[in-house]
Amino acid sequence: MPLYKNDLEAITSAVRRFVDERLIPAEAHVAEADAIDPAIVEGMRDLGLFGLSVPEEFGGLGLTMEEEVLVMFELGRASPAFRSLAATNVGIGSQGISIDGTPDQKTKYLPRIATGELIGSFALTEPNVGSDAGAVQTRARREGDVYVLNGTKRFITNAPRAGVFTVMARTDAGKPGASGVSAFIVEAGTPGLSIGKPEVKMGQKGSHVADVIFDECRVPAENIIGGIEGRGFHTAMKVLDRGRLGIAAACTGFAERILDESVDYAAGRKQFGKAIAEYQLIQAMIADSRTEALASRAMVLETARAKDAGRDVGIEASCCKLFASEMVGRVADRNVQIHGGAGYIADYPAERHYRDVRLYRIYEGTSEIQRLKIGRDTIRARAR
Ligand SMILES: Cc1cc2nc3c(=O)[nH]c(=O)nc-3n(C[C@H](O)[C@H](O)[C@H](O)COP(=O)(O)OP(=O)(O)OC[C@H]3O[C@@H](n4cnc5c(N)ncnc54)[C@H](O)[C@@H]3O)c2cc1C
């Protein structure tokens, strides 16, 4: 049943039910098959999960940041592979167009992104361009009413199933930094665009990444986001706050779910004649996980509310992404420890969670890049 924004409680409880009844039971199969069943994708579409942030006038739910993180706390409880499928549609795959797109771009793409009919991918990283994202080497050469793109994008989430890509390419070879970069909407199937072989990953099976290769790929000039050259990086930065908060919320939800599993296992496993949950060294691990998950939830909610109130939350969003992604790693690690040998065995979800959460510290800005940004911007703000 489709959901409507005016009843947030109905949305979060429907997502919670969907996660408990459909997603969590399917996790082991998704990991084994390295694919998400089409019926589950259909269920995610019906719930509106692809259009959480797309404005209502374009067919999405148009959630505020606070509302979005409340939904992400729930969706994040399931394997990150599910979130990954919808995340680019909710985040940078749609937000660049929502915030800076021309009216025609919004009308053409957002309704199909919101329903999940069109999967959006965000293509920034390249073989030689990772953390130093402003150093984009992919070129876009203007020829009349088209741009000709050449270059390779690496590790692009959902590339094999994407219908549309937001591609960062250098339009001004004379400007080596971020100001020479523009954002393009490139449709899958455009001649000159090809997709590499999906990578074999450590975890998050069921979500796929691959190279996106541009070889004399001709893109209509009207597909430059906002219609103006040199604004691509600026657009990307504006939507990153939202993306980082979304990831932090998903990490929080997953940590809470993993903690439940730690408690359940500790209550059921007996050693020395008692449930291991009765031992204070086990309780200490549970206490640390509980405390950190609560801190993460509070940070994310506070920052989301500040963003909705119109405040610049660039530093806070990075703090949330840094803390929550590191926190869920510690929670997953303690969960393995509480499971003992079983935590190392693939029959138990603990082993899969441990691998799945590792990525959160790497993509959409590594922990080091978040620290650099938080430190630099905090010092700058104090100097003002
Ligand atoms: C599964 C997966 C999905 C992804 N999805 C996408 C996607 O959809 N779209 C996309 O564009 N990209 C995507 N990425 C790419 C991801 O965002 C990058 O991998 C990430 O930003 C890091 O870049 P890098 O791998 O080149 O590492 P590098 O930048 O080479 O960094 C290597 C190490 O050096 C550290 N480092 C770098 N610079 C500094 C510095 N100045 N000071 C201190 N330490 C530093 C980093 O923190 C890291 O520890 C994905 C990656 C993966 C693995």
C-alpha cells in the first residue's frame, strides 16, 4: 500500500514491519545469491522507499531531514544491501536534481526516480581520484549542443542496474580543482557509456558496484545539472550533508538491531552453568553498545532538526557520519565477541554484519576525510 507523508507514524511502522517480515528473513538468501529478489524490490517501491526525499510535487514523499532519518533508523536495521539499492535515489542520485536541477530536469527525471522505476547512480570516484574528489579527471568537451565525455568512474554503486547516472566531469581543463567540475545527467544506454564487471566485495552482497566507462559519450548540453558549467562540485557538496546524515541514521538502526541480537544470544547461551548474559564482562559490552547507539541516535536527530531549521550543519553531519560508522563497527565487533566461536562462523548473522558494516567507514568520505573536515572547519569557524 503506498504511503503518504502526513502520517509519519504509519510510515515508520510500515517500514519496521516490512524490515521484520520481508527483509531480515531474506538476508541470508540475498547474501548467498548476491542478488535481491525482484518481489522485494517491488515491495520497497510500493512503500515509497525510493522517493523519501523527492518533493511531493514530483511523486516522492518529500520528507524533512528529521522524518527521513526516522525512516532510515528503521530501514537501516536490515542488511545494508537493501538500503544501498534505494539510497542513491534518496540521496545524491536525486538531490542534485532536486536542489539545483532545471525545471525540465526535475520534471523529466524525479517522478521516475521517486517510484524506483529509474535507479539513480552517483559517479564521482575514479581510478586515480578518491578522497581528493575535486581532482576529477573525466573530461567533458563541448561540441555544439552536446558534451563529449571521456574517462572511467570506479566503484559506482548500482551501476549495473542504474537507468540514470549523475556524473562529475571536468568541463574546464584550465581549472584543475573543484571549480572546473560540472555535474551531468547521463542516461544508461547512451552510446559510448559502458559498465564494467561487478566487483567481488567483502560484504553487502546483493548490492553491486562496477566501473562506468565513457568513451566519446555524447550527452546533450541540456543535461548539465542546473544548466551552468562549473557548479557540479558545489551541487555535490550541498547534497552530501543529507547523504551523511542518512548513512549515520542507517548505522544507528543497524547498531540497535545488532545489539538486540547480542542480548538474545547472551540470554540463551549458557557457560559455567549460567546464561553468559549474567556475567558482568558481557554486560559491559552490552552497556557500551547501548550507550554508543543512543549517543548516535541523539546526534543524528539533533542534527537533522537543525538542518530542517535552516542551519548549516556541514560540521555536524560529518561528526554524525564519523561517529555512527565507527560506532556500528564497534557494536558489530562486540557482537562477534559475545557470540564466541559462533560469531566467526558464517551460519550466524554476526559474521555477516561484521563484514557488512565495514564499508560505512569508507564510502561517502572516509573517517579520515570526515576528521579532516571537522577539524579544519571547526578551527576556521573559531577564527571568524
Ligand atoms: C562498495 C563501494 C561503493 C561505493 N560507491 C560509490 C558510488 O556510488 N559513487 C562514487 O562516486 N564512489 C563510490 N565509492 C567510492 C568511495 O567513495 C571511495 O572508495 C572513498 O571515497 C575512498 O576513496 P579511495 O578508495 O580512492 O581511497 P583513497 O582516497 O585512496 O584513500 C586511501 C586511504 O588514505 C586515506 N587518506 C586519503 N587522503 C588523506 C588525507 N589527506 N589525510 C589522511 N588520510 C587520507 C583515506 O582515508 C584512506 O584511508 C564506493 C566504494 C565502495 C568500496
